Amino acid sequence: MILVRSPLRITLGGGGTDLPAYYTKHGGMFFTAAIDKYVYVSVLKPFKKGIYVKHSGASEECAQIADIQHPLIREALRMCMPPDWVPQIEITTLADVPAGTGLGSSSACACALIAALHTFFGTPGTSDAALVADLACELEMDILGEPIGKQDAYASAFGGMRAFEIATDGTVFVKPGIDWRIQEKLEQRLQLYFTGYSRSASAILKPLQTGMFRDNLDLITVLGQEMLYALQHGVLWDIGPIMTQQWRRKTERSPEASNGHIDGLYNRGMNAGARGGKLVGAGGGGFLLFYTTEPEQLRTAMAGQAEELPFRFEDEGTMVVCQ
């Protein structure tokens, strides 16, 4: 059996500038941190011919690829299979966190699928993070037409806490990671809380593909650079206010990213001493991320209101853990 895991991520800056409508004209940057929550994909050769797929509590048994209902698995298999392959495979996906919660699970799954299938079929490049990320972007953005950007695939494939820059031709440049000592300090001051429901990122991101939000995303780029500078130089006190500014800019361009429930949880956290916060991902649900120097005070305030997801940063990206 082949087992691959891909980490989920939190976005620290630049979210939205990784969309083609923006970076093809102005370039883009994003700053992410992988966390120790994962999507797992296992692939094995069963005793009998056919395609067996297990995902999100459902299972499929198909004679050919075209019959697979799960679009990501179907197109990943179509992308990776050899031309003369006779279907005989079992694919299972599992995740630590439900889909649609803003932590990049779809792209993490795409990365894990590509790495697992390349390993299964003996295709070179499984350990090449850039290749895995590029293929995951091609799978989701080009083949499936999802209105998403590049950040999730690159964050998952490379892991670590690092910045990425996108040229107008779509080329992604990977920057060095943040010093582990700064990461350890930041890890103690960040908390994730589940808002109680998931949402479709596509519905929120689709309007941004029109390119109508340049001024807003220009400012998001500046805030992303400020976040990067603060962490490179250990100026952690600035992190919270930068997060808050990012959240305000997000709700300006996408009012549906928040609602009364999310606002209430956000205000509760801020009133409990958080120095800043924002919703992770496209918005509309998922997880609130707070920066605080009073972690127990914040936990007490949020207890019974929103469930915390404890996490640590993950330095490794998509990797084969069993072969």
C-alpha cells in the first residue's frame, strides 16, 4: 500500500493575489504556514480488476475512469495513468478536518492524490514539490475549472512557513522559510476556532476572477509584505493588527465572507484580549484565527462558543509516508 499525506495550511498574507485575474496583470504574493493537520491518500492494487474509491464516508465501484463520481479523484487518475493501463486500483482519501473549512483541504487532497498516483504508477517526480504543486493547480484550476488560486497547492506541496511570489506568466518563486525560533513563539500566540459550519470557497472566490478589486488586492499585497517583514524580524506585536487589516479588506471586497454569527465570535475574541484576528480562507465559515498574548483568557472566553483546533506548524510538505 502507498500512503501519502499533505498538510493543511493557514494563510498569513496575500490571499486573493494568487488568483489569475490579479497575478496575470500585476503579479502576486502569498505567505502561508502548513500545520499538522493532513489529508491522507492511500492507493493499492486490489485482488480483482476495477476501480474502487472511498471518500467522505462514500464508496464507489467503477469499471472505468469516466464512471467515477468524485471529480478530483476521477481527473487525477485520468491525468496520472499510463496510456495502456488496465484499471485495477483502490483509492481512499481521509482528512483530519472537514472540507470547506478554509484550510486548503481540496488542494491538499489534489497534491496527495498526484503524489500517490505517481508513486503507484512509477512516474518520476513524486518528491518534486514544485511539480506536485503545478500539477495540482492544473488539475483544479484548468481541468476542473475551480475559481481558486495557487496558494493552497503550493503551501501543501512545500510545507513550512514561507512566502511565494507569482510572476505575471504564472511562474511561482518559493522564498526561504521563517526561522524556527520565531515560528515557535508565534505558535504559542495563534489560536484557531471553528465557526461551526463549512462553505463553498468557489462561490466567494468566483466574483474575484473578474479583476474588479485591484485597489483592494494591491493593499492585500502590501499587508502580506508587512506580515512577512514582521516575522522575518521577529516583530510579533505587529502580527495581530495586520491580521485585522486583512480581515477588513476581505469583507470589503466580499461582504458575504462574514455574517452575524462570525462577527459575534470575532468580537468575543477581540474583547477577550486578542490583538488581532481574521477568518482563514475565502470566508463565510470555517475557522477564525486569533493572535493573542493572553492564550488562556481567550480560551476561557471562547469555551462553549466555538471549538478550538489546537495545531502546530508543519515543516514538511506533501510526502510519501508508506510505500
